[in-house]
Amino acid sequence: MDKPLKIVFDFNLDGSARVIQLEAVVVLHHSAPHYRVSRISRQGHINYTELLPEVDLKCVLADGGHKWVHTDSGKETYLSNVIGKAIEKLPGAPKIARESEDPDEDV
């Protein structure tokens, strides 16, 4: 497991033009490469209020590129995409997982 890193990402509200900036803490788990994303809250707010529950995401190869999916469902969502793009901005390339890897192996 790596040390926690902070990310910032834009989150679109209900498909409208309204966008808020969120921040979260990300930790890479290595044995089955996936990212645990927690403490998702409004960026820059002094009173920390968690807006979304913790999520586990992994980066998988798909159609010559990669996509970000939830580890439990294997599904790509708007949330997995925006968080994944923020993770890609962190130092080092994102760790690629196989579709069938179980993220609970190292928890």
C-alpha cells in the first residue's frame, strides 16, 4: 500500500451545467492494483463533510486504451471517469489491473 495522496476533480451535478470541485484522498493498493478513494468532500471547505462514500477503482485496458471501473461491479461510471482522470495527473503512470483481479486480497 502506498501513502495517501490528495486529488481534486470537477463533479457535474445532475447532468446540468453546475460543476463543483471536490477533493479526495487516494491510496494505491498493490497486490491487486486498485485505488481506494475516500474522504470525498468540497475542495477548500474548512469543515470537512464527506459528500460521497468511499469507492474502490481500478484502471483496466480496453480497446487499445484504458478505462476506470469500480472494482465491485467492473462498471465504468461518470464518477469513476472523473476520479480516474484526476489519478492520472498524480506522479507516475496509473497501475493497470486485470479485469478479474480481486481488490479484497490485500485489504
